[in-house]
Amino acid sequence: MRINRIILRHLKMKLIHPFTTSFGTMRDKEFILVEAIDHDGVSGWAESVAFPEPSYNEETLRTNWHMLESFLIPIVQGREIEHPGEITGLLQHIRGNHMAKSALEGAYWDLYAKKQGIPLAAAIGGKKQEIEVGVSIGIKNSPAELLETIASNVAKGYKRIKIKIKPGWDVDIVAEVRKHFPQIALMVDANSAYTLADVEHLKQLDAFSLMMIEQPFAYNDLIDHSELQKQVQTPICLDECIHSSEDARKAIQIGSGKIINVKIGRVGGIQEAIKLHNVCQESGVDVWCGGMLESGIGRAHNIAISSLAGFTLPGDTAASANYWEEDIIEPEVVVHDGLIRIPEKPGIGYAPVVKRIQERTEYEQSFLF
């Protein structure tokens, strides 16, 4: 692949419903799209999942833009790249900045699959024809509103319901949900809202037959999660604290959790996500694909990675219509009975709609090779 041009676009899309977690409320999603165009005019697309503020992790939309513009794109400019897996090595000397790296690498992966004439899922070794998906529900204004939202998503057939929790909105809320929905596959996500001082409180969640408690402790912790897992029956799922396949190996070795949430952006790209998946599969640890309120382009990459055999649990890749009045891809991502079909078209399998993208673009910059 020889790239002639890369375009960065800063987009802003309004969410249908505000999305609240333990660290804040999001009403609009701002993000970067990366478009890599080769000498034949074929485009590969990917999305940076960094938020505008450093709440989920230390990266932000602006720091990703800076890294892409000043460091990452110059490294690949003028290079003939045969396989997108090479990009990991090219960028290895740049510390951190995983979401920026992932956005660049992802565009190359989409382009590579298109040039090969195969779906991205097939290009990365995926074997599934469809994937099971769940839905992530933010903190609501009242228990009644939460129950209504859960009921709506259960009716849509989602295979798993995830609810966000935080101190003051946890055990009693889960008890209320279980009273109304005793049989659903249910998990909770704390987004690092607790500490070891809360162990006795968190033990109460064992009474509700949860699939998992996701990331209860600090975003950079493995040790305290290990201590918690020894004291609770419910599986601990690690998210923010896993940045690589090496982190996963260490977490498994010391028993920090029994499940790992894989986010392509958080670990630095598809190549590293595959390695992480392999480490977990070899150790018998379940993985699933988390979400970052992606547009359809980022959502398509999540669908592809979820086609790998080790993704044994439903991910967060809900339908486009759960988040957007109109997505920026055609067709939009749809869910039937809790399942998404893996696209059969080359690349990500969904066509970016340039007109819609331009309408939502705040700023763009081109880099000629």
C-alpha cells in the first residue's frame, strides 16, 4: 500500500440521549476520523475514540490530533506498507498515545482489506458469521427511567444488559433491576469509582447473579483488583487498566480478574488487540468488545474484532439507532434478536457517507504524501 493522502476530520455528533457514567455526562460525541487514500483513490477509514476531556484515560481529542499531525503521520509518510501489522513496529518508539496510534493503524487495516477484496473480519482471522451483542446503559435520573430503558432494550433482544454504577447508585439499584428482570444477563460497570475501602460494600453485589463487575478500581490498578477478586464471587472484568497484551498476561498471572474487555483504541490498534485476544484465549479467559460511543465507522471496526473466536461474551456494539438520529455510514448498524451479521463486503463493510461526514465536520486537515 502506498498512501497518497491522509485526511483528519474533527466531527461532532449529537447523541439521542445523554450518556452518564461515574465520571460525567456526554450529550455530544466529538471525535477524529482518519481517512487514508491510496494512489488508486481507494479510502481506508478509522476513528479515534478519545474523548474531548481526559476522563476515561489521559488521551484527548486534541492530544490525538497533535500526535497524528506532528509525529505519527510523518512516520508513515512516503513508506510502502505491505501489511497494516507493520505499523505497530513503526510507531513502537512513541510512548503511549494508544488511541491516536489505533486510529492511524485502523485506516490502513480497512484499506488493506479493501485492496485484498475481503472483509476486515476475514483479514484479521475472524471466523464468525454473526456476533452476539449487548447494550450499555448510562446512569439515569431515576430508577423508573432506568427500568424503562432496560425494558426497551430487552424487548429489542439484546443478549446482555450493562448498567453503569457509582457510589450511591449501585447495590439498591441493582436489587431493583433484579426484582423486575430476574433472568436477564446483567452486568455492572463502575468506571474506576471504588477503592479497596469499598470491598465489603461491593460484596453485596454477589447476591444478584451478575455476569461481572467491570473496572471497579483505579484505571491504572492491577494489584487491588486481584485482592478484590479473592473476596468476591462475581467475576471482575478489567477495562481501563489493560493497555496491552502484556498487561493482560500480568493481570491473568496475579488473578486481577476473570474477564477482559478489549477496546481497540485503548490497546493501540487491531494488531495489539489480536495479540491480547490470543493471550486470553490461551489462558481460558473470556473477552468481549467494549464501546466508546463510536460512530458507525468505529462500530464497524468493533464488529470485525468481535468475529475472532475468543470473543465469547456479548459486546457493547449496539445498533446505530441507539445513539444517533442518523449515522455516518450506509447501511447503519442494525441488530436482530441480539445479533449483528458480519459484513461480507470488503473492508469494514459499511460505506462512509461523505455528505453526512462533511455536515458534521468542525475542522479538517490534509496531509499529502
